[in-house]
Amino acid sequence: MTDYRLPITDYRVVCLAGGVGGAKLAAGLAEIVPPANLTIIVNTGDDFQHLGLTVCPDLDTVMYTLAGVANPETGWGRAGESWRTMEAVARLGGPDWFRLGDLDLATHLTRTQLQGEGQTLTAVTRHLCSHLHIQPAILPMSDQPAPTMIASADGRILPFQTWFVRERWQPPVRQIILPEDVKATHTVVRALETADIVIIAPSNPFVSIDPILNVYPIRALLEDVPQVVTAVSPIIGGQAVKGPAAKMMQEMGMEVSATAVAAYYGDLVDLFIYDRQDAGAFVGRGDAVALDTMMLDGDGRLRVATDVLQATLEYLNA
Amino acid sequence: MTDYRLPITDYRVVCLAGGVGGAKLAAGLAEIVPPANLTIIVNTGDDFQHLGLTVCPDLDTVMYTLAGVANPETGWGRAGESWRTMEAVARLGGPDWFRLGDLDLATHLTRTQLQGEGQTLTAVTRHLCSHLHIQPAILPMSDQPAPTMIASADGRILPFQTWFVRERWQPPVRQIILPEDVKATHTVVRALETADIVIIAPSNPFVSIDPILNVYPIRALLEDVPQVVTAVSPIIGGQAVKGPAAKMMQEMGMEVSATAVAAYYGDLVDLFIYDRQDAGAFVGRGDAVALDTMMLDGDGRLRVATDVLQATLEYLNA
């Protein structure tokens, strides 16, 4: 077996992450970057209030994955989950379209309790991470609500989870509406101001990464500060590994390809990483590297994180 | 076996109830009074916000008992309950001093969701009762928050559940503080305006019944409208059947006896029912009847409800 572990470096790494794909890459990075040098900034654009609780799907997926308690089959939710409460909610005529397991509910209950006591989402996330024995910093992109809305082709404007879960991302997307005037926390700004490397995870560019870049002044900091911004394509072999990225690209009139993702990120990204499957078709202006980017298990996460970091260091030292 | 069932009457019965004792008598009444003629008005003074949810302990105890899903051992909470979520909350460093079971949580989640959609507590309670197949009307005393506070002898002012559950009702009670300007709902007012009989359940007079009477204009309606107000003593054999009633009476300088309860209710009550165990010691001004009032099981609830209603009808026809 190849030893993919890099020598421990002093590079400060920030990873921008959405849900499942972002969580996997972040978990791989957590195995090779010293915890004090790794910060994961997570999309909160798909957070919502449900059953009285603050639910943060991407934050939770990243936390559960890094804590090793995620459901390995779904990629979200908790391993060994049960559904007693949600089944009882359904019997009481409550909404059960967004399935919250008994273990998962504990996260939302604790979060909502601590927020009710006046703690910020950043502080609550730190509290939860500490109890889940997670060492790298996991930061919500903002402490303000920053709801992503989906304008569908049939003229409706839907909150993200309504579109994504309740309507199973079927209504065609006309436009993604991101909120104005959302500000990053001091903690996020400090992490980016001192970052050497920023890695944009293979998350959905439109509803996972754009909501983060939309938070002031994250995009500007990415343009100015780090020595290198690396992005990993969420499109492999012309398809999304999971979720609606490919469908959205089609509906918004884009080609569904790693090339189109690279063009979409444009000058913001210094180094673009796409999958070897797309090597024949890929056409890009800037620096780009083809790697095997599928993360099917823990070994895959470690391999991809290591290769992405290695390629980034080679770019830096070139 | 004696047939305690009365002939169905056209008397409209309203029962004022707190938690366990009130729920038992209400469940007995529900077996003999036609549902359209029975209304249970429930204390909401010990409701509180916890883990982001609206928790209504007395309403839930009454609902669960009437639905036949209450935990028969504790008298509160649900039968066949499990604790997966609460155990996970504890592991996440959340508060676990108020134990909410997996099934019970579904009630609070559904309630909080529906309130968030703009429904009143009255409407939400109707929704929950309908899904629990409960026929008599169960009404919160008010749709406004009406928190009961406990002034303890050591100078603190505690929210009711903090005193009752978190501190296990140990801090001596100096005074019970009820909120001003709480108004009854139209539904409660209408029920009392058309009531023939009001039965005050054997609940704690100070923290279950007084909070109801404190809601405007419930006390005045009780004085004016019904043909008879019957109260059942929660003190049996000089002791509280359950909970802090006896301890509170002592700490507030009262004698612990059915006599003292009758004196406390005073002219508001037309007919006072105390237990046969107290027959030797009972001294009261007005009409009073000694019955066997212990409700140890379903048969006991039916027997006490029937005897109380029978005694009330005899008082009316005397």
C-alpha cells in the first residue's frame, strides 16, 4: 500500500465545503494536515428552521463525517440511526418530508437550545465539534441567516430545502437567488487572511460554493490572500457524482463538463483538478491537473486529499 | 361489579385540570360524559421553551391519558417510551435535566412546527387531539404565555420547571407568582359560559388550579355561571397523592389537610369532595361529601369520576 501521508507542513489550509463531497475531502485533509493548520468553511445557505429547530445540513454532514459517525451508505445523517420520533411526528400529522433521525435530532435540539441561550452558530458549532472530538476548525460561513432560494422554471421561488428535499430537486432551475449583505464572521475572515492554500471541495458550485463566495468579503479574500486556490471538479465523466449539479448546469444552459466548471470558477481558481475520466475532453485556460478523484471510502478520501494537496504544493513550488 | 355508568345526561361539564391527578379524573369523566358535553381546561402555567421547543407538560399528560398512551407507571410521558435522542443530547453537552422521550418529542416538535406556522396553542392542541383520537375538547387555559414562577425561601425566583424538575421541588416555597393580564381564549370563555357543572380536579391548588383561575375572566365566570362548582381534594390522609402540594402548604404556613384545601377554595366551590380517610378530621363550612377518591387504575378513575358526578347531581337536585 502506498503511503500517501505528506510530511507535516506549516501550510495553513482552508477548505470550502458543501455537503457530502465537501465532507469527504475535508475528512481526507483532516488525516494529513495538522488540526491547527486546517479550517473548513461550510455553506449554511441550505440551513432552515424545521419543527422549531435550526437544521444545518451541510455543517452536520461535515461534522458527522469528520467525527466518523456519518452514515456510510447515504453520506449524510448518522450511522446506526433510528426513526422513532419522526414516525411519531407523522402519526401526529406533523411534517415528515425532511427526515430527522433520533440521533440526528439531538444535534438540532442542542444547537437550537444553545442559540436560544444567545450563542452564535460559530460558537454552537465549536461546542458540538468539541463533544464529537473533532479537532480541525469547522466554521459556518456566517452567523447570519443566508438562505439560498431557487427560482424554478415554473415561476416559483422556493427555499432551498423545499426544492432539494421536499420536491426532490425536480422543478427545473431558472436561477439561484443568494441573499445580499451577508457578512462573514471574524473567525472566517481571520482563517482566510492567514491561509496559504484554499481548496474548493468537489461540492456543487452553484448551491454549495457560490453561497460561500457570496458572503462578504470571502470572494475578495480568495482573490487577494492565499498563495494558491485549488478547486476540485464535482463533475466526473460528464456527470455529477451525487445531487443536482449536472441537472442544474443543463437547465441553466451550461455544458455539463469539468471544462464548464473550470470556466465557471474562472480566474478565482489558480489550479483546477478534474478527474482522469475527463482527461480527453478537458479544455482549460489555466493550470489544471487530472487525478483519480472518486472518493468511495476512507482510503479514497485520504488518497484524493493527499493527491490534491500534493498537486497544490507542486504548483506552489513550480 | 357495580355499574357506575350514569345515564347520559345533557349537563355540560367543564373540568379544570393540572397534570396527573387532573388527567386521571378527566379520563374517568370522558368515559361517562358524552364528548360534546365535556370540556377540559388545562393549566399552561408550567409550559416552557426547552431545546427550542414548546413543552406543555400538563396539556400533554391530559392528552396522553385520554388517548390511552400515557405511561401507567409514572402518570406522565408516554407508554413504551425510549430515550435515544435525549441520551445523544447529553453526549453533545446539551441539557438533559428535563427528560423528553423519543415519542414525547414528536408532540413538542409537531406543536412547535404548527405554532411556527401561526397556529394558536388552542388550534395546535385540537390538531394533536384529533390525531390522538381524543373526542372531548381539551383546551389550554390561554393562548398567551402565562408562566408560573416560584419565589423560594432563599430569595430566588425560579421558572416553574426549573424549581419542579431541575431542583426536584426541594427549594422551600415562599410565594407563587402568577402573571398579570393573561386572558382566556374565546373557546374557554364560551365553554364556561355554557357550563352547567364545573369540576375542579384533584390537582395542586397553588400551581395547577390557581394559574387557571388567575386567567381573566375564568374566576369570575366560575362565580357567576355554572349551577355548581365541585372541587376534589388533592390531599388524602393528610398527604399529597403525588407531587409537592403538601410540602408547599407546610412551607406557606398552612395546615396540610383536606379542610385547609376546602378553606383555601372558599366560596368559589359549592361542593367539596374529600377522601373517606379524612372523614374524621374534616371540618368544613359548606356542602362536602366524603368518597373514596384514590385513582390507582382505570377502574378507579371511572369510579371516582362517576361518584363525583353523582354527588354533584345529587347536590343539584337537593
